[in-house]
Amino acid sequence: MSKRACCVNECPNNGVKLFKWREQFCDFHNCNFGTSRCICRPPFTLFTFPNEKKYSYNRKVWIKNVNRSSGNKLWIPTEDSRICSKHFVDGFPNDNNPYPTLCLGHNSATTVTFARPPPIDRENIDPTPQKKKKKKSVSNETVINQDLLINTAKHNLADHVNSNVINEVVIDKDLEINTANQSHADHVNNNVIKEIVIDQDMEINTANQSHADHEYSSACLSCEEKSCTIAALRKQIKALQSDIIIQKKLSSNISNNFRCENVFKSDKSVRFYTGIPSVASFNAMFLIIKPKVQTLRYWKGPKHFACNILKNKISNKRGPKQKLSAKEEMTMVLMKLRLGLLNQDLADRFGVSQSHVSCIFNTWIKVLSKFLISLVFNPTKDIVQENLPPTFRNKTYSSVRHIIDCSEVYLETPHNLEMQSQTWSDYKHHHTGKFLLSINPSGLINFVSKCWGGRTSDKYITNQQKVAL
């Protein structure tokens, strides 16, 4: 694990974080961040200190800006000391801003946490005891005032009515004057009652208003603003999630376009990628193989593969749905044979895992050998003589039927020491497998021998295959 870390105070960036970031999965490119397919930028970059010989001044400025202390000694950066991109104005040192100046941690105050909060300074309390005052609630005062006002109004009204009755009994003569006085008194009484009722309503409204002045009774404007912001953010999240789904579909379609469209767009591209001469020839060969690969069992190793890969008795294909079609799998195998591509390269091209590419190749090799073995045949001598090219129609080469040569194919280093000695080739300086190939004068392959170790000589293989030729 890397020990490289940013030497700025309180900066947590280091090489371990970059390593963990590279192992995370990128949803947009369908691979890890550290692979070649993913072009996403890392969260930060670690830069080394300038060279002491070439850029001594810049190095001193970097050390001064970092302002780290190592006891009584001057702090000197080590081989693992780095400064991350977050401390540069442009994200990296350049001619305009060559020194780190951002977030260097000089003025950051260190916070100390205690097990419990510190004690609070309190005022001195007078030792003389004081009588506790009874608190009257607002509601009780309001009710008492209302009762007093109502009783006062009742007494005033009763006294006024009694006085009017006495005046009517005693003074009977002056009816007109009394009537006028009575109407005037009634008007005054009505005004008094109205004033009492209005005062009572004012007292009740005042009590309600004082009760409504509290903070909990009024609506919180900040909460309403936050709720609106939360609703808007939720809509934005839903929109971004839908965009992610659309981008995933587009990226999968882009990666899938290579499988058939780019390979089969012309006869030239088919010949380059697969070695088949034309698109029509490829389609004709696939139509012959397609009915037999509907019930194909994939090779998973010698322990899991104990029967024939072609199961004619099974109507439906076993296992989950394959990510690649039969035509795409056949194209992958032919590309590996024609171009010699590595499994990792094919996995990136077709959007599958490296182990799945190995399973497909080992399975389809057996299928293709079974169906295409009829293309390698040895015509009779009369047929060869009838189809001799003009360059062979002379006394020297008129009887040529086979043109033979040994060819070698690179192999991985075997674990068995005996197999290592048998497959080592002094000619190729590598572990190889050797074959004897034969073509007729027209260029058609008419014989392929079994595989021998690279140690075997060409002469020995030719002597062993004389009967077959």
C-alpha cells in the first residue's frame, strides 16, 4: 500500500484514498475507475516537491508555505511527501501559479473535546430566604375580570330599572316629561351596556392576542422555505435518476454497436476481423452452425464438463439468458483466431468478463472443429493434376501434390516441469506447440497434423506423418 500523503496540516488526501477510488465501480462507463476504459478524473492529484538541484527556490517556497514544524528542527520533505491539487489555484502547479496557496491549515484552530462540558460561571446567591411570589396565570386573570365586568353591568342595570319604576309611581302627573326622561335614560343605559360589552370584548381579544404573541403559535417562514426547497430537490433527484437510466441505455447501445455493425459493414472489414472472405460467406457458415448451438453447454473446466457440449435431446437451453448472441460469440472466436487478441481486449470490446470470454472460446473451438473439419480434405492425385496452376505445369513440378511445413503456436508456461521441457522451442525461445501443415499447389490446406511439443524436430514429425500424407 502506498505511503504517499499530502503533507499539509489537516489534509486527509493520500495514496490510499486514490487506491480505493480506483477499485470503485463507475456506473457511466460500466467498469472500475482505474481501468483504461474509464476516463473520469480522480478526486485529487498528488504532486511531488520540486527537485532540489534544478528548482531549489521553488522547493524552499513550497516548504515555507506548508509551514510544518518538526520540533526544534526545520521540517524537510521525504520521498513520500506530496501536496495535493486542492492547494493550488489551478489544480496543478504552472507558470502563473507555481506555489501552493489554498487551504494550508495555518489559521485553523484546534478543537479539544472533553468528556463532559466545562462548568458555567454562576452569580452569587443571597443567603437570606425570600418569599415566593405566586404567579397568576393569564387565563385566570382574564376570567376574573370578565366576571367582575358582567356583575357590575347587572347591578347598574337593576338600579336604573328600579329608579325608573319609582319615578313612574311617584310622579304620575308629568307623564310627558317622565316619558322623555325615560327614553333618554334608556338610550343612556343602552350606551352603557354597549360600552360594557365592548370593554368585555376588548379584554377577551387582548387575552387572545397576548396568547397568540408566542413563537409557537405563528407560522414558521423558514420551515416553509425549506419544505419548498426539499420538494424542488426531490424533483431534481428524480430527473437525474431518469437521466442516468437513459445514459446507461445509450452507453450499452454504443458498446453493442461494435459487435456486428462495425464488423459486418463490408466484405473488407469481415476479411480483416475474421478471415472469412465476405459477409455472405460468413452468414452461410453461421446458418449451418446455428441450429446446433441452440442447446450449447459452455465449457467450465474438466471437473464440470463430463459430457458432449451439443445436447440434441434437450429442447430448451439451460441456464440464464446469455448476454451475447450466437453470432456475436462466433465473431469473437474468429477475431481471436484471426487477430490474436487477448481475452481482456475481447472482454472490453464485447462488454463481458474475461472468464466468460475464456468459456466461450473453449466451447466454440470444439464446435467449429466439428463442423468445419470437412473443409480440410485431401483431394485425389487426378483432381490435383487437373487444377495445377500454370507455374506448376512443367516437368519439374507437375507431380507435386503436397507442400509441407511445420508451424509453431505460442503457449503459456506449463506448471508441470516435464511439460515445460517438452514444449520449449530453441527456435522461438518460447514454449510452443508445433503442427505439420500441408497445402496443395492451388493453396488449399489439405492436411493438419496433431499437436506436438515445441521441442520436437520437424524431421521427426514429418516421418511420423508420412502414412497420413
